[in-house]
Amino acid sequence: MHSDSFDPATERQAVDPDAPQSPSRREFLETTGATVAASTVASFATPAMAQPTDAAAPRTTISVSVNGVRHEIEVEDRWTLAELLRDGIGLTGTKIGCDRGECGACTVLMNGAPVYSCGQLAVWADGAEVRTVEGLARNGELSPLQQAFVVNNAPQCGFCTPGQLMSATALLEATPSPTADQARAALVGNLCRCSNYNAIVEAVVAAGGGGVA
Amino acid sequence: MRALINLDANSISDAVQAAAQVRAEGRIAAFSGGGTDLLQQIKDGTDPADVIVNLRTVNEAREIEEGAGGISIGGLATLTRVMENAAVRARLPALAQAAESVGTPQIRNVATVAGNMTQRPWCWYYRNGFNCFKAGGEECFSVNGENGQHAIFGGGPSFIVHPSDIAPVLVAFEAIFQLAGPDGEREVPAAEFFVLPRVDPVNENVLDESELLARIVVPSPPENTVSSYYKVMDRAAWTHAEIGVATVIRRDGNAVTDARVVLSGVAPIPWRLRAVEEFLAGKPITAEVAREAGEISIEGAQPLAKNRHKLPMTSAAVERSVFGLAAG
């Protein structure tokens, strides 16, 4: 997606669940995935789950606030926070890249601080305030950081973008006008396989009102 | 991830009792401070724990306080808190620098002081499921294998390197570690907390399975003490040290009255360079003295086939560290 043809309003409309539309890419993939899974492992009853549910697995009921909405939800003790967000709450903006705390695609803010959601158990988030990429836009308006990502072509394939946005959001909340070096230090834990680091740093600095010399 | 049980602990005492109870029931407990490494090991199958004793619900052992006896740092203080703490930055700059050099913000925001110092080795054989000494086996696969990142000091029978950046700093500051177990507390000097593989080939420290590193007390450094942590990595960011140098020097003018130089990344424990410390005592910090300190630093090193690059790297890192602490 190129910035010159990107229209946030159109984009939002396209993902509005109430809007009449053809099946989304996610629904299409989930349906296809279910067909494949059903032909190989009949017990995969819920195709949205990243892993089979296990009735015998220890479970705990937690209370977690996600983007200001409180969820009382029963989780398996082994679920990661990333799995809870994506599979339990349906917020699939948070991406799972490496699932081993190295790539940063799953970064969310936990009580205001960036963490790898694949590296936290969901039960550890009991009582926590979690913010995900879905919580950045307000009243239908992208955050200034998101706008700066669009203007500066910060996303290429886009898979790392939600994590980059969350790390940069935390930076801007602590340091409203960061330098390029401060942006690089804050984003060191977010890898970009497209290697679009320069544009990402430019976007973060621009969001703080500065420019990269 | 395989099915496991999460037990929330309410206090340090609660946590160690819970761990002992789990063991008594024949299951395997693991303490989790930040859990950054533990969860990865459980996912990979290199940690057999089936019960996680969660310490995030423990409200004690998180403080960083300066008192008459020095600076007290709770074992559950996060690395972010350590690197941002004003007393640490002012009195123990090497510790702030070391904490800041660890991993990424996402890791430092949850990773604890205790967890950083008790993290398991990052040897690629151990981490990839080889049944080596560290996994309870009878062999170190690095000896005749890929040993580019392994020990040049203190190796045998295992040749892992200790990965913690803050551990050598705390050894250099002669910190006291307070350990809490089901039978009470005990204190161990930092240097005696870590054990060589020839003493214990499986464990890297003296902790019993149901014990926790609850608190670290760093004695207030004397006046005119300067310190630094210098880290060499094989890329610019987000990895462990090829070598890290913790240097604590007490100066009189530009003359060294007392020095501690302790290395990370080159030995199975934080590796103290006593010969360098003795050499530096009484000398002014000049370029020539720093260069000689670097030369002396690799005396007695026993490199393996593929880690000889660590010798000049160690010399250069020690030289730069010492010279970097020369008076203004």
C-alpha cells in the first residue's frame, strides 16, 4: 500500500464489521485453514485458535483491560498474552512473528511499557492495562504517529508495523520530540525484515515534530 | 506450549515454600520473574518445568534504596528500573550501563535483576536440546565442535560463558547476595554465588532448586571511585556480550589506589582479572599503562579452536575500559 493512494477513511470502512462486504482475507484464510485442518486433524473444532484447546489444561479466570475495555476471561495457564489477544479476544492486529521474544512484532504496552506479548503468559496480565495497535486510533482518526508512518512510507510488508507503532508510542509518551538516536534506541527490539528502518525512524521523529537531518 | 500450571506467589517466602511443595509432589517448579527466557525454554523443551511460580504478584524485593550500608536492590527490580534509578546512575554508573546494554526495552521492562544473573547459558548446543552437561548429560559438545563463542578462561568440563552483563559489575563492586529459601535466608558474596563447571557442571550458581536471589546489597563505593561497563557485541545491538568489561577503580588524582576488573562472556562465571588489578594498583592511568593492562588480561587464557579472536578482543576491551577511566 502506498501513501499516495491510502485513505484511512476508506480503509476503516473496509474493515467495518457492520458494512456489507465480501468475505475478508482473514475469513477466507480461516475458512481455508479449517478445511485443511479438518482433513488432517478432526479435533480442530475452532479454526481461529492457534492451538487445540485442551479441556484438561489448567485454566484461570483473569480480568484484563485491553484498550480500555475490561475483559473477564478464562484462559489456559499456558496461553501467551499474544494468544489471548488474537485468539481469545479477536484483536489480530498484534502479530506473532518469532514467538520467542526476539522479533518484536507482538509488542504491546502493558501498564504503559512495551513488552513482548509472546513472552508473557496471559495469566500474568491479570489486573493489567494492555494497549494494542487497535487502541491507537481515536474517534476514527489515526494517531499522529500512525499518520507519520503513512506519510513516511514506514510500513513495507507491514507485518512488523503494529509492534513498531507500540514501541514508538511508548517513546513519544515519555519523550514527545525524540531524536533519531532516541528513536533507534527505543525501537532496537523491533526487527523489520524489509529493513525499512530509516523510514521508520523518520516517521517516529516526524511524529514528534522533528526532522531527520 | 505444553500444558502447565501458573501459581501466583504473594511473597518471597510464599514463593519458595510453593516451589518446595511442588518439588515434594514430584513435579518441576520454575520461578518466573519476567519470564522472558523461561517461557522460551519451556516452548523449546529445554526447560522441563510444569509449574511456574509467578513472582510478578510479589510486591516485595522490588526496591532500589540507598541507605547507610549501601545500595539495596531487590532481586525482582526490573532492569529498566535499575538503569533509570538516580542512585544507581550516580553511585554505580557501571551497573546502570550494564543494565542498559541488556537486550531490548521490551525485555528490560520485565526482566529482573535476579533473573538476569540466573539465566541459563546461551550455548547453542544447550539451547538446541543437546544432552550436554547443562542439560544433565555427560559431555560438552563445544570442545570438538562450534566453539567460537565459548570460554577462554575457566572452562572444563563445560565451556559455556556466563551471559549476564550485570553480574561482573556486581562482583566488581563486591556486592552481597541475599538468598531466600524455605528454611530461611543466607548471604553470599557475589563472587562466591557463581560456580565453575569443575565444581558443579550442571548449575551456574549456588542456589538450591527452591531458593531465590531475593536482594543484592552493594556497599557504598568509597569517595573517588569511578566505574564503567564496556560491552563488545558481534552486532551493534540486541545481543549478548562477546566480552563485557566491568571496571571499578578508586583513584587518588589519576593514580589507581584500588582496581577491580571483571569480565563477562569469556568464562563460565564472571571472570576476575586479579593480575590486572594488581598491576594497576599504584599506577597512573596512562595510555601505556592501559595497554599493558590489556596485554596482561589474557595471561593464562586457554582458547579453543575457534574462539582465539577473543584474545585480542579482550586485550583491546580491557585497555579501552581502563583508559576510559583516566582522570579528566
